[in-house]
Amino acid sequence: MKVLATPRSFGKNNPELFDILRDAGLDVVRNDTGGILSADRMCEKLADCDGLIVGVDPVDATVLAAAPRLRAIAKYGVGLDNIDLAACEARGIKVSRTVGANSEAVADYALALMLGVARKVALIDRRCRERDWSKITGIDLYGKTVGIIGLGAIGKRVARRCGAGFGMKVLGHDIVWDDAWASENHVERADLERIFREADFISLHTSLDDSTRHLVDAPRLALMKPTATLINRSRRAGGRPRPAGGSGAETHLRRRSGRVRAGTAAGCPLVRPGQSDHGLPLLVLHQRRRGHHGPYGRQQPAPRSWLEIGHNFLWDDDERGRGVFW
């Protein structure tokens, strides 16, 4: 049984992953292009494959139609935005993902962004490279208030880091509230308006659906403290964090630029880079490339999930059932 593995980082720091799959009887075909595969390349490489280990490469209906033997897909990560789940279900292609595999790494990255903005790390680095030794003063995380919107696996880890690690007051918002966990971790439940009004740092960790679309809009931005920092680690369709709000939010953030600081950790900016209405840089921290998370070699949920692709081939449909699971 042949399996295509497209993620460039798969097995990079832990070659044993390939050994595990080979020992399970799978013939693994690697992505040798050095980049994300286009839809055309996916069609070409999947033509005779029974399984797929995929990162952010496109797996739409066209790609699936070009893979008549495909029976199982394992997502190298959590987001399924790039996979046509309806088409998979119609074909009986089983889809799994590695829930929690990179939660610690993403939470670390969210804290790195907070610290980077608060301590002005990027600005100081740039000034030092320019031989500018003028004093630049940042702010502490200790004692500040952080609002975390979305308390899933990643949001909870960010909350623990902020509260127990940095002594911050933690406000949380989630449509499914875990009272026991919140009490144990000293997280205070708050509505969105209170978070935007009181928080010194706001960290977004939501999925994109009708309830979260345009969650960060102009009225909520107007509630924020002049010195507040907004960190966007939420997902959007296409596998990238979506810009917070629509054009109204972009305009409002531009007007508040120099007071409200914004950071985004992956894929696309919170708003478009440029100048504010006052000629100030729009983003104090503007990170346009995603940092690669590398927890897979240390933690072991990933190899176990990849083995599911083998198990999916070993059971008949009558035993395992058809369809998509995640």
C-alpha cells in the first residue's frame, strides 16, 4: 500500500516516523519538491496512492477525483481547512488529524508574540543592526490582564502560561465553558466587551464560523486600551489566520495605530501593512511568515496518528465503518 507524505517537516527531526510506517507495511512516497504541492502536482503524485499524510497542500474535489485508490488521509496537524471533507465522506475516505500534537508549540508561539511586542524585541533588534543604541523601553507581562478568546486545547495552554508563569490576571471567553478547569487555573469568565475593554493583551484562538466571523470589529477595537496588544492565532479557511474583522476594523485599527499594537503569528497580517493616518507604522510586530512547530519528535501522538492510516486499510468497511472522523 502506497502512501504520499507531503509535509516538508514530516520526519525531518525524527526519521523514525518513516521506519514506523514502513514497519506497518506502508510504502511511503516523500515530497521531494521542497515546497507545498500545487493541486496539479497533488493529482500527479496521488494517482496511484492508497493513503495521504498531508500538511497544507490542497485536497479538493479535483485532487480527490484524480486519486481513485485513495482510502485514508491523515492530517499532519489539526486544521482540516484544506481538505474537502464532503467529498471525502462521499467517497468513504477516512480522515484523521493529530489533535493536541502541536498545541504546546502554538501556545509557546503565542507567548513569544506577546513578549516580542511587550519588550519590543523586533524593534530593538532592528535598531541595533542599524547601530542605533538609543534606549527603548518595553512593558512587563507580570501583573497585566490578558483576555483569551477561545479556550480550546491551545487557549487553555496559553492561559496557564500567562497565569502561572507570568502572574497575569486571566480573563477567558468560550462558548463552551469549563467551570472546573477555569476554577483550577484561576481563569475568570468574561464577555467579549469586558475583555476588549479591560485586557492589556488579547489573544485570539478561535475557529472560523458564522459565530466568530468579524469577531474583532471596529466597535470592539474602539473599546481597547490605548496601549493594548492584540495577538491573532486563530484559523481561517485556507489554513491561515484570518484578518480580524472586515474593512471597518482595518480602518479603525489604522486610526488607532501607535496606540493599539497588533501581532499575527502566521500566514497573513492582522490588517494590511502600511502607514496609519498619522504616519506611524501600522504594526509594531508584523510577522508574515509562519514559524514551524516541531513538537512531533518529542511528543508521540503524531506517529500514532500516522499509523491510523495503516489501520484504516486493514479493516473492511463492515468492521470499521465508512466516512470521516476527526
